[in-house]
Amino acid sequence: MSLRTASIKLEITPDQGKRLADLQAAFSKACNLLVPYVCGHRVWNRVALHNLTYDLLRRQTPLGSQMCCNTIWSVCQAYRSQKKRGRIRKDGPVPRLHFDRASVHFDKRTYTLAGETLSLYTLQGRIRVRMRLGEHQRRLLDQGTPKEAELVCRKGQWYFNLVVELEDPDPVTAGPVMGVDVGENNLAATSTGKVFGGGRLRHRQDQHLTLIRRLQKAKSNGSRSAAQRLRQVSGKAGRRNSCVNHQISKAIVAEAQRTQTAVIVLEDLTHIRDRIKAGKRVRARLHRWPFRQLQKQIEYKAADVGIRVIYVDPAHTSQTCSECGCLGRRVKHLFECECGFRAHADCNAARNLARIGGSTLPPRAAVNTPNVPMGSHTIH
């Protein structure tokens, strides 16, 4: 079983919007009420925190019984996330989180789906709102089982982020192996010859960084318009990166389906930012390189169609000839070897990844290293 999230836009009236805003404010206040107990008792176990604070929430908040339970769940999830990231240490104090306009957690007891209509709990009683469903959301709801959800408000628009449980598709058991090399100059290249250029995205990232630095300097000098502009552009680069990565990962999985690929091989780039020694400018660009996001998107999109994804050590894949196995010469995007083999450097690296991945698979898998032609197709 796999979990996917359907972000559903809600069509609400002004009165319904006020009710949802009141619920969000009460929910955030209840979450903040629990923080001192979490920090003081060092408890983020759902059952333990429920026994400690449930009666308090019922007395001091207007939330119903089940929504109080959802509040406890949300606070525990937030602190478990902090612990997983290493921000809660045994010998240190527990950080005090602040929930400002927190997303409201809903479970099966606080929402009901009926066709394209959604019934939601509010402080003033249930409301029925219409969902604006796209093709993607309809497919998830038709194929999966609805689970928990988060109600969020972004720029005055309410969204219901519903988690859907899907059955795992039948795995592809036989077929070739496709390697995918990720990079900064070219965001991705496949062993079948597809290249996805990243020059335009990198240029726009540099423009965004220059704008942010200029606005931050103006804000430090007391400019109110600069502060307002900073809030407007906040997160824009991240959303752009995510959009581009979604397009590329979708195209890569489509290419894997076209070639009847059974396994996609990706590079294990764990701690790559710590290993690379470079100047300040290069390090700044590497920290803005969203390679892990792209890999995760490839991973879950491939899983949706039954294609397996594995990670291998990418050492020397850029310098090794994928035709004869000897060390070759790379000049920018061109790879040449003494054996006469010439190809796009990133496609050559992707072919090496496919070869390494094919050699690490168990014998029962029927795989072949793809035979890539000399030319490569570039997508900008």
C-alpha cells in the first residue's frame, strides 16, 4: 500500500470562510496551549499527552472531543518531526514551537465525503462545501481509500489536503535497466539519451537570489515596501523548483514506460554537499540544487506504475567510458574515449549507472543494459 496526497480546492461562501477561520484560530490556540506541557514533561507520545492534557483542552477551548484528539495528534507529529531532524537532544531543553494559523487536522470522524461534496466540522456545526476536483484528484479518489486530511488556507483560498491510500500496482518483473544521472548544468539525463537542461532554471535562481539580497538590504535600512515585497516573493523559487522537478520526473517515468524499463537506477548523493570542496559561489549554487526532491519525485512516480528504483554509488561514472570501461576524457558536455566512443557526458554517466545497477540486481531479474545510440535528444 502507498499513500498519496490530493490537494483539493474548496468552493466556500464568505460565511463558511469565517467559520473555517474561527476553527483554525481555535485549533492553533489549542496547539499552543499544549506546548508548555510537551516541553515541561518531555512527552510527545500521543497517548501520554492525551492522558495529560485532554481534560485541559475540553475546559479551556471551544473544540469538540474529537477535534481535541486531533489537536494532540498534530502537536505530537510536530515534535516527532523535530526529534527526527535532530533538533531535540537528550541533554538539552525541548524547543518551544509556535503554531500560527496551523493547518487543522481532520480524521474520518470530523469530515465526510459524498460525491463532490465535503462535510466539515466547525465550531458552529457542520458545513457542506463543494470540492473543485481536477483530473489528478478524481483519479486518486476513484482508485484509493481516503484517510486523514489537513485543512489549510493559502492567500485566502482554502484547500483540503486529503491523504489517499492506494493499492500497489503489479511490479514490472522483466525489462531493461535505465540509469538517470542528475546534475546542476543539466538537471537530468537518462541512459536512453534524454537530456533535461537546467540553464534557464539556474539563471532564474540567480535572479531570485539577487532580488532577495537587495530587498533584505533595503529592509535592514527600514524600507517597509522592501519588507512587503519580501513576503510576496517568499517561497517563489522553491515553488518554481518543485514545478520543474515534477515536469522532469514525469517525463523520466514516461520514458521508462515507453522503453518497458523494469528498474530505474539513481545516484546515491548522500552528504554530497559536505564532500565537495569549492568556493563560496559554487557552494551557494549547490545548496540551491534540488536534486533530492527530483529523485524522490521519480521514486514515487515510478512506484505508481510498478517500476523499481534503486540507488548506487556514482563514483567515477562521469570519467568511465560506458562502452569499454576505460577512463576517458570529459570536456564540458562531451565525453570521448580512446576506443573511439563519443557521447553526451551526462548520458554516458547514466549508461554507467544502468550498468552498475544491472550488476547489483538479483539473478532472478531479467535485465539488459540499454544500447544507446551516439546522438542524444536534449529537452530544455
